[in-house]
Amino acid sequence: MKKARSRKGMAVVSIVIMLGIIHLVIIGSVTSGARHSNVQTLRLETLRAFLAADSGVIQWIRLDAAGLTPEPGATVDIGTQRIVFVSSPGTGEAGTVVVEGQSGRARRRVAVDVE
């Protein structure tokens, strides 16, 4: 009788240990997947921020050709992205145009020398 109880007790203990190990493996894989997802999201936001900054430079060139340049600090929203004109020379002048693109947590700056 004591052997049967001992075997039942060992079976319960081994099942609890196996469930604990399975639980830890699942938690580890979910946590790893969440970290990977956050990194991928930041990469996508970084690319969008760079493309917004590039679009801002193109927009500045078009405005300069039309005789208008945006003031430093002016912003343009494009969907979830934002273009910020950080600094620029006056209309028709040589200098450096600095445009910042923003998307989510990401920020990218593009500087272009204009002659």
C-alpha cells in the first residue's frame, strides 16, 4: 500500500516539474518574440523617418525653386510621419539644408549642401 502511494506521489511531482519546465519554455519564447517584434518595429519607423527627411529635402528644393523657403522649425505632417525643417539658407543662397524626419520613436536628420 505504501509503495502505491509513493508511486502516485512521485507521478504528481514529476508532472508538476514537467509543467513548470514547459511553462518556462513558453514564457521564454514569447518574451523573445516580443523583443524581436520591437526591434522590427523600430527598424520600420527608422526607415520611415529617413524617407520623410528625404521627402522634406525634395520639398525644400521645390520651394526654393519657386522663390519660397520654409522657416526653420516649420513642420509638415504626412500621415504618421513628420518633416521638420531644422535649418536652411535663404531663398537662392548657398548653404546647408538640414531636415529631420520623424516617425514614431525614430528620428533621422538629412543635411544637404546647396550651392
